[in-house]
Amino acid sequence: MSLKYSIGAAITAPLLPLLYFQGRKVKNAMPDLPEATGTTGVSGLVTNPRLKTLVIGESTMAGVGVETHQEGFAGTLGDELAEKLDLYVHWHVYAKSGITVVRVRDEVLPKIEDKDWDLIVVGIGGNDAFKLNSPRKWKEQVRCLITEIRNVFGCVPVVFTNMPPIKEFPAFTPLMKWVIGNLVELLGEALGEVVREFDHVYYSSEVISISDWVEELKLESDIALYFSDGVHPSKLTYQTLAKQLSKFIIKQINLSPA
């Protein structure tokens, strides 16, 4: 992985001024979408066993691109787990658009007063890729985040979502897709290495492909349907991400009551 990063960095270095210019142009052209409202919710029958689920991370977890979390990632994940496992899911979102893994640890975790959770879902990686974070630094930063989660919340199962499909972003130029898209996949590989160092920590490592979704899930093929602004997910994408992750969680973790 370090060799791939070194080669990519060497190729990219002369292109950084152009990459910066294109990035600023794309950012200035994008609408300023708000984060979703309704950061807490429940799914399932109140008579079922309870599952308290904490969702933390960057803009995807913050629901940028949908009006409410109920119709976005957190609500859909709660619905899926509740339905498939006969649970009463309480979910709570602590997330912020534009945040990096370091800021999740330093700014988000201290705001969470409730320390009692049954499942923690973490969505990060996009902003670290945008900032051209290196896999080496990223690994240490993720390691510190997991360690702090353990210190604060104990040995609760932690699940990292798939890395964002930057190569699919319609708003990005070919250069941005190549540089940042390849980097986010390297960060994903590094995340997988760190996760293996810890017990009860999981990473859904499959690289998201819209064309695969279209074929396997029989979804619409128009790429514009999957992004709210060319970068952030649409309602369709949030719900598909959550449904796919629920399958991963159910396969990897026994969340059923004893």
C-alpha cells in the first residue's frame, strides 16, 4: 500500500496546483446543503428488545442531502435492524459536515453525554481524502479514534461504513476522481488494517459501485439519481447504503437478545 501511495504522490505532485484550482471551482459551484434534521429516532415495536445505536462521523452521517435523518442513513439503518432482528432500535446521530477523523475524536466524542450504547456506527474518510491525508497518518489517527471510543464507551461493537465512492461523484473532474478517488481507496485499505488490530471492530470494506448496485439490486441507472448535489448522497443512496450495511452488521455481529 505504501508503494502505491508513493507512486501516486509522485505522479500527483506536479498536478497539485491544477487539482486545487479544480477543487475550489467545484466547491464554489455546489449548493450549500444543510445537515438533516431530527438527530434521534426509534424503529420497531416498543415491546421488542432495545438496541441503542450511535451514529457518528462526517457529512454522510450528518445527512447532508436529505431533509431528515429518518429518511436518510440513520433512520433506514434503524428500520432495517429493527425489522430483520425484531428489535426496538433507538438511534442517535452525532455528526458534522466537513469533519475529519481527528475532529471526530476531539470534537464529536466529548459532546456525547450518554455512554451506554449497544452499537456504534462510524462514517469517515471523505474529508480526509479531500485534504490529501496520507495513509500512514490516517492509520494512526483511526487507531487513536478507536482507542478513545473504547476508553469512553467500553467494548461495544464498532462498525465503520464503506468509504465514500469518490470516483463516482458527478461533480468531480476526471483529475479529482483519479487523485482523490484512488486516495480514498488507499485510506480504506489502511482502515481495514487498523480494524484488524481490535476486537469487536468491523469495517465494511467493499468499494461502492453504482453500476454494481444497478445490476445487483435492480435500481435505476441514471447516476444523477444517486447524488443530491453531485457529491453528497441522495435519499436513494442513503437508504441503499443503510440497507447494505445492515446486511453486513447482521452477518458480522450477533445483536439478537440472549
